[in-house]
Amino acid sequence: MMNKLMKQFFLFGVLAFYVMLMCVCVLAGVDGKIQLSPKLTHTGPSELSTPSESLQTIFNWAVTTGTNVNQMSGLFFDQRTITNKETEVLDLYNSLTDHFGTTMNFTNVKFFAIVAASANTGDIVVGGALNSWTNWITLSNTTVRVRAGGAMVFVAPDVTAYPVTDSTGDKLQIYNAGTNSSTYDVYIGGKS
């Protein structure tokens, strides 16, 4: 009787550990905020004083794990280098892997940023791929230039965000317009 009770207790313990492990895996996600805080002061001369005005936080978005408004379920970020006059195409569905080894299958993008290194000799040109992800712009041949030391940031906190369509609308092209190798950081978050 005691042996049977010990086996049941052991099996219950293993089952409890498994459920706890599964809960930890399910709880992995994306939480935090995206904030744009220039912290600029604008001053100007006047006849009797020097007036000034401050620009503080101009954008603040709190995000939690999930697939609804103000939520993301996947996040990919990486620093990448492209040789001069070369192109790289990022497939937003089924080719990007996060730092935990999870393949990202984005069905929409809620946060998208490209930051060009200040040492770059030319622009990082974003967009214009075949089967291009165009829902963040209007046409498949439209591109955006990110100057050396510059950045572009898109945030869409709503449920639809910027949709991604597997195979026909999931490619993000990055082109190095510089004469030397250029480095950029890419950040993509959304429903995956």
C-alpha cells in the first residue's frame, strides 16, 4: 500500500513539474515600452530675457505579451553588416530566428526600426523587394533611405498593425548604398 502511494505521489510530482515547466514556456513573451524621448531645449534671444522651451517624451507605448491591441507575441532584433552595393532580403515569415532559437512567423508587425551605424559611408535603403512586405509603405517599389547615424521607427499598436502575407508579401529588402561595408540594427516585433 505504501509503495503504491509513493508511486502515485511521485507521478503527481512529475506531473506538477511538467505543468509548471509548460507554464514557464507559455509565459515567455514580450513586455515593456517603446519610448521616444528627445529631451531637447530650444532657446532664443529676446529683448529682456532668454526664453526657452523643452521637448520631452513625444511618444510612449506600453506593450504586453499577446495578440491584441498594445500586444506583441514575437520580437526579432539583430545587428547586421552588408558589403558595399549589396542587398539583403529578410523574410518576415519563417526565416528569422530570435535569440532563444524560435523561428518568427510574423503575421503582422507592430514595431519596426532600422538604425544605421554612424560609421557607414552611405545610406541604408529599406524596401523594394520582390514579394515585398509593403503594408508599412504604399507601393512595392517604394524605398526609405536611412542616413548614416540615423534611424527610422514605425509603431502600430492596433490589432491589424502592418500585415505580413506569407510568400507574397513578407520580404524586407535592405540595400547598402555606401562604398564600404555598412552596419545596421534591425528591430521587428509583432504577432508571430
